[in-house]
Amino acid sequence: MYRYDEFDAKFVKERVNQFKGQIARRISGELTEEEFKPLRLMNGLYLQLHAYMLRVAIPYGTLSGGQMRMLAHIARTYDRGYGHFTTRQNIQYNWPKLEDIPKALDDLASVEMHAIQTSGNCIRNVSTDHFAGASADEVADPRVYAEILRQWSTIHPEFTFLPRKFKICVIGSETDRAAMRMHDIGLLLKRNETGEIGFAVYVGGGLGRTPMISKLVNDFVSENDLIAYCEAILRVYNMYGRRDNKYKARIKILVHETGLDDLKKDIEEEFERIKDGVLSLPEESIRAIETYFADPDFEDLSKSDAAFEQRVASDRAFAVFAERNLHAHKKTGYASLTISLKPVGAPPGDATDKQMDVMADLAEKYAFDELRISHEQNVVLPHVKLADVPAIYDALVEAKLHSPNAGFITDMIVCPGLDYCALANARSIPVAQRLSERFENIERQKDIGELKLKISGCINACGHHHVGHIGILGVDKKGEELYQITLGGSGDENASVGKITGRGFSSDEIVDAIETVVDTYLDVRETPTEAFIETYRRVGDKPFKQALYS
């Protein structure tokens, strides 16, 4: 795990002190809210529907037990006892008082955390696979390159005021667990024919009003050229990206309006101009950062553990949890364990201060003091012994964190919606709560199988509804909250944007409508193992529309 060097520590301390002064000027009235806005956004502070919201960066979703414990402290001390984990692997606090923000940022800085570049028209938190460094299908650990990108992009003088926010994702395997194709820049680690490590580079992905899947702009960029190539893309975007209309300001619109071939020509010309200069990554620098992400001291274990297998055989609830929430690990005798933040009836992605403390304890005791935040708003213990899973599970049961639903219909991505967000048109959280209650039965969820349900409270698509197998979009129609259904979206390596089925449904109707979609899938699937997305791609939307609107 990366640790701050002297520059990092000095920079964050200075930035906190600078923002303290800006907050003091806002509280005194010396700054108006309009004058304060660009300053607070550069430091992760939003003004939402009812209060300020602080978004804290968790670089590439990796943190220690001590850092998780600090997040619990922030929730307990400066908020209302909980935090909300986001699809960019960060955490948000919805109720901090403006006068408390400097103290919260001081506390965060003490454990090498901050809120810089979690908002504003800059390069945001670089995201990656939550199983990075643990999964057997990786070419290499993508966190190494995410850290390189973090260092390069932090307060980059050219890219602090881009036409619009900019998101980068890097993954290490062909299996996409981080929605890489939905990013402004997507990077897929690969090896060329001579075995050299590099990246397939995708550009122009994004959701919101105009959802687009990124396009391949270069099939192989060497690791030494990573920064230079990304800088070439950003320079071209910064030069030609629209600033007259924020709805057309993302690089996806530039790709669409300019054409990939013409844009690629500009990118390659800029890359050729800068690639052999200071932006070329020295081999020793890459390898030095690699050491921060070295494997922990794994033990040589057998493939199975007797106590684990006995618990699976004797405890049905544990067996279901182990089946759904454990992911295969590259090291024999270990697993990656997903802690679902989607219990029945609770706001998806939320964790209380006490629950964060429990997760911190578990990381320190059983997972080499490491946790991950997933883009699906869950928490992962990346390296646990199978022998320790029963004890971890029992602790999760006590903390009410034991939902065995990873990847099931109740494991929803959900935005805060109209309960918090000033941009939202409709409530998301109550719909998600009612859906989780409707599909609570775990045996029913098992029968339904893998199904990605995603909910957004407005067209900005913070809930990723466009790439849900089933997506729900809240809209406003003459003062009434309505919910459109999209089907067939996917954020994985076979990325697709869902299609709207037809008219929207009222708040009272939407849960029944989703159940109708699910029941229709169960009726038309060919086999019990044919997943929802496979069935939809085989039969299209006709049977679902007939069931919904006939």
C-alpha cells in the first residue's frame, strides 16, 4: 500500500491550512457562496439539498484499518454517525457543518487522507478493480499504475480547470470489474507479443445525459509511455473540449463530434512531440512504486481448510455467504471477501461508524491490514485465509454486515437521489429499500442469479442506471416522481447501454414493474443458469415490454 512521502505530507498540510483560511472568510461573510464555490469544489466540498457534503478520496479504493477507523471517527464526530461509499471508490459525508470541515481535514491528514480533486473540473480519483493484486487473472497489479497516475494528476497545472470533470480507470485483466469502458480514459493492462507490459487505451466513455462506451484509441502503449500518452489525450481535450455548454463538455462528445480517427491523429501528434521528454517513466521509478504493492507474507496453505468446509456443510447461511461473497484468490488457501453494504431495507452503500470500526478490526486481524472499496459500493477484504472466514463471518453477523448477496439483485448501485442531492428529480433510496424488501428471500435471489440493478435519481446517472442489466431512472413529470426502466445495459468487458422500455412508472408502481421484468426473465430463460443479460441479448426487449405494458 502506498505511503505518503515528504512531498505528499507537506502538500496536504499546506492545502488544509489554505482551505481553513478560505472557510473562515466564507463564515465571516468576506466570501459569498458564489465566490466560495470554486474554492470548496477544489477541496471536495459540495453544497447539496440540505447541507454541505464532504467527499473524501480513497485512492484506487485501497485503505488500511487505521484509515477506515479514521473514516469512522469522522462520521461519529463531524457527521451523523455514518458515511456513504461511492462508485468512484470514495466516501461521502452528507451532514458536516462548515465550521467543522477544517478539523475533519486535519484529522484525515493525520492518516494520509484528504479530499483534494474529488470534485471540480479536474482529474478525479483514479479507480481500479477492487480485487487488484489478489485476482489470479491479472497481467499485473493495476494499483501500481493508478498510483503513478495519481502522482502525475494531482494539482497538474494544465489540468486543474478542464472543460469538465475527467475520470480514469485502469484494470489488470480482461474481466472488467470496474466499468473501465465508461471512463474518459480506460486503461487495460496487457502484454505484447514480446512479453512487454503496456496498455490498451480507450477514450470517450461516460454516462449522464449522453451515455457512451469508450473507443479503442491505441492497442498498445508501453508502460514507460503511460504518462506521456495520457497527457497527450488531456492536452487535446483541454484544447478542443467545449466550454460553452457543460452538457457537451465531456471528452465523449469531442470523440463523437470530431470522430475517433481525427482525434487520434491529434493525440498521436502530441504524443510524438512529448514522449521522449520528462514524461517518459524511468524503469526504476515504476519498479520502486511496485514495491509499495508487494504481496503480503502469504503462508503456503492447502487448497481447502477442514474447518471452513465443515462450516459450509453444517451452516446453510454461511454456505450461501461463502458461495456469493468469496472471490477466488491467486494464492492457494486464500480468498477475497466482499462485505456487502446492501442489507435489506437500508440505504445501499452506507456504513455506520461502528460498522467501519468492525471492518477496520477485521482488516487488521485477518486481512494484512488492508481493505478495498468497490465501485459497486461495497467493502472488500482482499486477502483472507479460508480458515479465518468463519470467524470473519460471525463478526459480520454481529455487525449486520453479513448479507450474502454480492452480485444478486439486491446488491444495487444507488445514488443518493432527492433525499440529498439538489440535482435529483426523484428519490432513489426509498425505491432501493422497497426493492430489497421485495426480493429479500435469498433462495429467490439465488434462483434469479447474477443481475445488476442500478438506480439513478436524475439523468446525471450517478447510479450508473445506463449500464444496469435493469436500470431505473427517476424523472420529474409535472411535479410527480416517475421511474423509467432500461434493460440490457452492462458495465463489464461486454459493455452495453440499456434501452428504455417505454413510459415511466409511479413510485407506487415501480417495484411491481421490476418484479414483472424479473418474472418474465424467469419464464423465458432457456436454462436455470442462463443469466438475465444473456437472456435479454437472446430474446430482446419484446417479451419484457409486452409484460410491462400489455
